[in-house]
Amino acid sequence: MDISSSLAAGAFGKIGRLADPGAASGPTIGQSLESFARDFSETLQRADDAARATMMGESDPQSMVEALAQAQLAVETAVTIRDKVIEAYQEIMRMQI
């Protein structure tokens, strides 16, 4: 997953549009989250593989640093999305019936 801040913002915006019933047909929120989770897992696996290859002397340190930076960005994006979901849930729970 080659995630950048603009890609993360675009994905987050796409999830928001999916909640709009009048939006054009496309992937559901569940499909988008499944895709994000799969990409997230692949990014972490690539970072782990790069670190392992560097420790074994099979790869240069630069590729490990790049893979770890991508993993860090993916984790930060996941945490931000989690925080927004929790914030939305708390806002819903504060609504009066």
C-alpha cells in the first residue's frame, strides 16, 4: 500500500461520500474498509519483510527505512480513522431520542 497523506485524505473523503444515500453507486463502506484493512496488512508485512531482509544482509538499509516510513504512515492513518469513528459514535450516543 503506497499510502500518502493525499491518498489517505482521498480515501477518508470517499468513505464519507459512501454514507450519502444519494451518492453514485460504488463500493460500500464495508468493501472500502475491507480494502483498507487488506492494504494495511500488506504494508505492515512488507515492512516486516524489509526489516528481516536488512538484518540478514539481503537488502540495503534505505529500502528498510522506506518500508518502515510507509508502515508508520499507514498506522497513523488507521489511528486517525479510528479516532474519527469513535468521535462519531460518541456524538451519536449524545443525541437525544
